[in-house]
Amino acid sequence: MKGFKERVAQGDILISDGAMGTYLQAKGLKPGECMESWCVSHPEVVKGIHEDYIAGGADILETNSFGGTSYKLEPYGLAHKVRELNLAAVALAKSVSRRTGRAYVAASVGPTGRIAEDEGGDVTPQDLYKAFQEQVVALEEGGADALCIETMASLTEALQAIKAAKDNTKLPVICTFTFEAGARGFRTMMGVTPERAAREAVAAGADIVGANCGNGIVNMIEIARQTWAAQPNTPILINANAGMPVLEGEKTVFKETPEFMASKVIDLIKAGARIIGGCCGTTPDHIAAMAKAAKAVY
Ligand SMILES: [Zn+2]
């Protein structure tokens, strides 16, 4: 199998997988339970999710390590388990990709949940750097093919994550932000535009930029366009969610169907996306439909 960086550099269209968190909830993860701890408490479930996405046609598996920094694990009393949980997360995805010989493992790195001093919070950029360093070193040690820093809203935090990844590992670094549509166009919760996010992420060393989560796949077409215009030489990853979550009784539902999301894949590719997958609410059926749509053309 060709290296991940090589595949992306030659302009191949790759399909990433879909949701981990909402899929784990569907498989019994309780509200308030630590999702990453399932890598050791329910390894067969996490592995089964990877298997389902491979069967759906994913070229990239994202590990169950989104909240794998000490800051995120601390409220569960698991701050001392950063290395163990991140190693386990990569091992599970690796075992599936190795057996099938066809998927890359992108290790998920989500926000710490803390806000840096310069943005009104109580941690220093160095604190954030150290937390990301501890996580990314374990993810590389586990054998990940790439790091996927995602769901970022703060530029300070994203740049510290990228810096920690570039300084301490040799892995290709993906960095995606989450944008919301507002009166002034697309911005992250902290007010960052797609153009600025892409420009600063690339300047900090990100190899691939883009967006994840958000509010459905249609917004992503314009977000990809703006990202591409800002950084025409950097590959773009788009992992859309299946629309905004809607509360129906006790259940959270995502309304975008596999068919609907698949119908927008070609527009996303035309807007510059090279890696396409799903975020919250997407399932192996969404990924299968999207992979089929992409592969029919590319
Ligand atoms: Zn999401």
C-alpha cells in the first residue's frame, strides 16, 4: 500500500470514515461516559465500528482518541491514562487496517476544552502544547499514519496542537476547524474564518487543512471553496456531519440521509476537497453512499 502522504500528494480522492461518538452512543455509550475509555473496556465494539467503515468503503479510519488529552480525560479520573488510551485507540484501528491492507489510520486529536489566556481563558499556550505533545507522541508510537487535529475553534489551540505534532512526531498533520454560518459568513465559535484558519494552519506546518462537523454538507461546499482559494496548494479534508442534531423526544437525530450527502460529493470535490468523510450522525451507510458517488467519477 502506498504511503498516505504520497496518495494525497498525487491528488487521489480518498474517503474518510464517519462518526465515532454518535456511533458509540448507538452501541451503548452512556451520556457522561468517557468515549475513549471504550478502547480498553469495549475494544470489540470500537473495532467493530472500524470494520463497519472499512466495509462501507473508507480509505481512512479515524481512531477513537478525540478526547485523548489529559485535560479531557481529567474529569473522568483518567488523566494518567493518556498514553495507554491513545495507544489502544491506534492499535484497534491498526488491527483492522492491517488485516484488510487498505486503509490508513488517522489519529483523532480534538480540542482540550480549555481556553488560552490570550482568548480569555486560564491556560497558557505552553500548557496546551504540553497536553497535545503527550497525546501525539503516544499516537505516533502506536503506529498511526497521520494525525487529525479536528473540531478546532480557537486558533491559539489549533496552532499549539500543530506545533506539538510537527515538533515531536514525523507524521503528516491534518488540521480541520468547525465553522458555523452567521451574518458575517462562516466563522468558528471563536470568530475565525475558513481563510484565516487555513492560512495560519499551513504556516504552522499543517499538511492538510479543511473543516469537520458543523451544520450539514451543503455549507461545506462554500467552506471548501474559501479554504481552497486561501491555500490552493494544500489538500483539503471535509468531514461533514449529517446536519444539525434535532431532539425528537429523548433521542437526538441527524436528518441528512446517505443519499442526500452522496448527492453533494461531486460538488465538494469541485470545490477543492480531496478527502471526504463524515462527522456526527454519519454512519457506514453514509460513507458507503459517499464513496460510491466519489468513485463513480474519480
Ligand atoms: Zn461532529
